[in-house]
Amino acid sequence: FTPVTDPAILARLDPQARCKALQVDLKSLGVSDFGQPAPVGGPKAELICNSKYMPLARYPNENQWMTITGIPEGGTKYETDRGAHYGRFTYEGDRAARWKNTSDLWVHGYWVHDWSDQYQHVRKLDLDKREIWPQPPFHGYGYRKGQRFYFLNLLEELDTPGEWFLDRATGLLYFWPPWDLAKAEVFFPELQKPMLRLKNTEHVSVRGITFECSRSQAIIVEGGSHNEVAGCTVRNFGAECAISISGTESGIRSCDVYELAGTGVSLQGGDRKTLTRANNYAVNDDVHHVGQVFRTYHGAIQLGGVGNRVAHCSIHDVPHQGIGYGGNDHVIEYCEFTRIAQETGDVGVTYAAMDWTFLGHEFRYNYFHNIHGPGSLGCFTIYPDLPCGGIHLYGNVFYDVDQIFHTNSGRGMVIENNLFLHCRGMSFSTWSDAKMFQEGGPWRMVENLNAVNYDQPPYSTRYPVLQRLAEDFKGGTDQIVKRAIPRDNVIRGNVSWGSWFLRLGGPKVSLEDFKVEKNLIADEIVFTGSLDGKSKAASYRNGEATVAEAFGERGNILVKDDPGFGDLLTQDFRLSADSPASKLGFKPIPFEKIGLQVDALRKTIPTIVYDPQILPASRTFLNKLVIRIMPTPTAGGPKCLLRYTLDGKEPTSRSAIYKKPIRITDTATLKVAAFVKSGKRLITSNTVSATYTGTRLGRGGVYLSDLKEYDLSVYMPCWKKDTNYLGTPIRLGGVEYAKGLLLHPTETADGKGRASVVYRLDGELDKAKRFKAVIGIDDAMSTYNKGSATFIVEAHRAGNWVCIFESGHLKLGDKPQEVDVDIAGVDQLRLISTDAGDGISCDHATWAMARLE
């Protein structure tokens, strides 16, 4: 590498890169195949420094995105099942005006859904109209306003350490090294065939080898038996899958697999017709930072065939799914999963789709924690989708994940003896498109059943759930709706403390279709759906008599506070001796056995200290507030000490140790870190902080989002405080608001839409004189171009409810209204949102800056 001296190149570089960027002449080094800027038309070129993929120069930089601002009409119309487009979309800003050469410009984006990405060459960039014309073939779902993307392969955007650009005409590669090159290794992979292929071999062991640096695969084990890759390091491979293993009794053990373009390990084998097991395995492997190029559906491990096993693996730092699977009788056990779905939404840590015959899976004794995906849906940790089933989910720990479980029309699940803490719960939906469940449907559900003779042995005897499915088929096409109902699912003996426990969605499905028994439930919302299949779906809060009776008669226990976790001070998820879980026969989970293990090939395990949790997060409060701090336990690792400060200073090894909930009465900034002693070293987590602002009516008012509601009836997935449904700031009429409530109507028994929330104005609040807010439909609904509601304020005085404000019909795009009403002498305040008579879809009724003064 030498300094860049060409004046023309220096003029194009960002000013801060001119003295930092270096160049190397690949042609002079004998490189003739420069690869592609994106994985289209051939392998993607990569630059690797110290075993890490370096980002190709892009705008905006990593972890930042542009958004599609519009879909212009005119010209050739392209129809998709998600709408239509005209071969182009618009962007915002004038950044592109600085780009001198866009002949090889690319874009990468999530063009319609957060789970479907595509790289596309830009055939035309119209600077005047700010239009991007992608090169066909277009994205299969088209393009949608508001979706995210970035530009790549631009010399002018080489503006941050690690970025690089290759001029394919001259062969000059420009690079801003993130480290001192005297202490670094830099690679430009050229190899385009597998490094090692074993074909029909037996009892071959590959041990202690580092495989690295290729545009193709690392290892292929094809057929044969009892072959093993052990104690190896596999990194920096550009193929869609780095390690492929088939045959029988073969696997990968105690390996480090990371920094890969696509999937880490694929385990296949076995016979699906006869359900003969392959018994291939991935055991004690650390698999992470995969999917670095192929961002979606290229997880750490992919399972296929019959009877393969993943055990004691650590799977982390993945943009999309952790483990994808198909086939039958797989086992995933004693694994730790964290930081999955870091770039995608509507995704699972484990994921399968579109086949009723994928059955017989055991997911047991795994630890899922700190898993959050972007968008409104985030990450469904266990996701048998569209529709799949047949999972026995036993003895797992779910801590601080977006949602535990979701299925669309899935059957035959048994979810038992799991711990759920600080998560959304389990949802079962009926997929509404009937054609998917007919012969010839796009998912080929019926054809897949017939392909394995599902109503005959061994399938009919191994999987009793198929007997019910066969009965549903006897009714012919008139009974198609029954095929879509998520039946034969059991939820038993779990302990849950989160935002909600169980949600059922779609026509004809009710609690009567499930066995929900002997669970210990401390969630705020116990159930959303129909209790009996006759009444309308509704949300039932913990403490309501109706749900207490319905769940109580099934042997469930409902409590309204900690069911026995004790702030996790034991750091192993043991429940306290007096937890009601003991009455239900809950079995302890062997937490110490989860995750990577020391063995002859893995001599040590790195000490990881995860960030602690602060509950609640930053907020304004009235009078007093109780704060809990919880560690994030490390599976099989040492216990930590939580140290904190309340004066905004960084916690040190001498700061106060957290032992019990903290009570504050005035403004404070809490900072917390976890400390672990490892030999002579003291290892700390990142510092986590929260600011609590004590308020009074005379200090600018009290926001309703900082108060506990007295009564609530709302469409629960869209009940939000201080954010919109996406978790991003509230916006009305282009103005951003830091505080507020999203009060989305829910469908009532008479078919109308209504939501309401009630606050008690007692204590200091009985001195409130005014209620103020700004109301309207959140701007986020512009993506769907619809949404309407009416806003009503009712006051309770002297035993009577009186309407004191009504907005009339407010539509998306209407000018937001200000509310300012007299509430002197009011002891309860009720906010109401209705659907304005046109259905509840997209009625994101927002009360911004709703406060008492």
C-alpha cells in the first residue's frame, strides 16, 4: 500500500480521507478477476483486514439508511402482489451531486419487507428529479415508500475507517485502514472453489486447521459417515454456505465459525420418506457474524433432512435468522442465542415455513436473550411460519427478547416448562388467504403432504397431529377454513412475567382450540382473543375476573408481580422457594450446562459480561419511583456484581452494589455496569444509564404516559407510550413529539372500533386544572396512505361521566388539533379514540404531549 497522490483521485475523496486513504495496484500483484461490487453476476469482491470484512464505500455509512420518499407514476407499469411501481423510486437530499462517476453504482435495500433484501445495479440516477432507476430484474415485491436502502461502490463515499473502493478500470484499490497496517493482515480473496471436499469418506477427522479467505466454500462433506471437522477455525468465505455436511453420523465440533458472507454450517441427510435419521451434528461451536453479504435467510446454521442435532453452540451477532430448518426430528439443545435479527424484522431466531410435514422437533434447554429486530414486529424468537408446527419447546429461558413465539396456522406445538422474562408472549394466527391451503396453492401445502404420504405410516403413526389434518381434508373445500386454524397446540407449565402472555388472531380460533394449563402468569395482559369462539376478540388484563376464571379453571395461576425471579440475583434463573411455580410442578432448568463447554479441543471459553437491564427505562415520574436492576446472566459463566451511581458518574469497582430495588423521590441519573473478576482481570460490561425526572403539576405538568392507567381497552399491539407503533418518535403533521400516547381502536362486540384509557386524578393530581394534547393520525401511516379516528375526552365529576371534548373526524394528513380543556374538580379522566365509522385499520390515533397542568 502506498499513499494516494493522483490529484484527480484526491479531489474526489472526502477531505478527511485524503491523508488517510492508501492504494494498492492489484494488477501488479497478478490479480485478474476483480469480482463484483455486489453478489450479482458472480462472486462479490471482498477486502479483509484482521479477519474482518471491510465495508465497501457506501452512503450513508454502516448502520445508517436512506428511505424511499415516493413511487413516481408514469411509463411502464409493473404489477406485484404488494402493489405496483414504474421502474423507479425517489430519494431525498443532494448528496448524489458530489458523485463524479456513477456508471457502476449499486443500491442495497429492504424494498418492501424487513425480511427481504436485494442488491441492484443503478441503470440511471436522475439528480434533478432525485430518482433511482434500478436495473431489472426488479425486486419481486416491488418498492414501497418509507423503506430503507443505501448506495454502495462510490469512491467519494470512502469517508470512514475500514471503507474501500476498487477502480476496476485501473485495478487500483483504495483503502482507509482501521488499524496500523504494520500490525495487520489484509486479504483480497481470489479462490473460487472449495478448499476441502470429502466425498463418500468414512472416519475422516479434520482437526486444528484454520480455513480462511475464499470467494467459495470452505468444506464440503458429501455422503459417507463418521466424518468430523473439529477444533478448526473457519472464516472469510464468500459462498452462500461455508460448511456443508451430509451423509450420516458426521459433524462439526468445537470450531469457531465467523465473518462469513452467508450461512455458517448446513447439516443435511436422512430420508424424509422413511424418516430415517442422519444423526449429523454441530456441537460446541461458536458461530457468529455470518450473513455479512447475503443478509437474509443465511443464518448461523441450516438444518434439513431428518434427525440432525445442534448442541452447546453459541450463536450471536447475526443480521437475520439464527437457525433455519426444514425436515423432521431435529434437536436444538443447550445453545445460547443473543443479538440475532440485528438488521431485519418479522424474523425468527429459529425459522421454518410453508410445510405441514416439518414435524418432530425438540428445542430444549436453550437460552435466548437480548434479541431485538427493527420495525413493528421485531423478532419472533421461535417462528414456525406459514404454517409449520411440530415443535416440543421445553425447558428454555427467554429473557429480554422481542417476542417468544409466533406461528401462522401452525399445529402440534407443545410449549412447556419454559421461563419467559421481560418479553412479549406467544401468538397464534389464522392465515387468512384460503387459496394457500388448497391444491395448487402458491405454498404447495397439499402437494407437500401428499409427497410424503402423510396419512400413511410412518407419518400417520409418528405424528398424531396429522390425523386431525386428515379429518379436516375429508370435509373437502368447504372446510378449508378449518385447515388454517392453529389446532392441537399445548401451552403448559410455563412461568411468564412480561407485557402479555397469549394472543390468538383470525377467524374461528379461540381458547377452546388450545390446552393452556398449569402456567404461572404475571404478565400485564393475560390473553387477547376469543375465550369461547363465540364472543368477539378482546384483551384481558391481569386482575380481570373474566380471564381469571377462564384461565383458573384450566389450572393456571395468575399473579400481579414477580412470580419468583427475585431480580435474577441468583443469576441462574432459579425461582425462589416460595414461588407458586412449585405448586404447578415446574422443573428446574440446568442453566449451568447451556452454551459452550471446555473440552479437549476448546481449552478456554471467553468471559463475556452482558449489559444489565434497568426497569423502568428513563421517564418522568410523580412523587416517587421504584427502580429495579437486573443482570443478564451468562450461561455457564461467572456471576457478576452490579454497581451503580445516582449522580451521573461512571460506576467503578468502588461504587454501590445493587442488592434490592432503589427508591427515588427526585430527579436522578442512574448508571449501572456489571463487574466480573476473571483471574487477575476485572471485566466490565458497557455502562447502562437511565434518567428519571421528578415532576410536579407546577413544573410544566405531568404527562399521562408517565402515569399508570386505571383502566384500559385498546388494540394492544398498538398501545404505545412516547413512541409510534414502530418504536420511533411520534410525528404529527411533520412535527416530532417526545411524549404521548398511541390509542388504537379495537373492534367491539357491535362491530365498531373503540379504545379508551382512564386515569385516576388523586393525590397531587386532584389539583390539576387543564388537560392539554395535540391529536392526529401518526405520520407513520403515510406508508399505507390511510387512517382515521375521532378523539373524545370525558371527565368524571360528582359521580357522572361528561364529554368535555370531541374532535370530529380526523384523517391521515389532516392538520393536527390542539386540545386544551378545563378539568378542575375531576377525579377521573378518560381518553377515547374511535374508528370514525370506517374500520380500525391504520387508525393510529395519537395523543401527543398529553398532560395535566
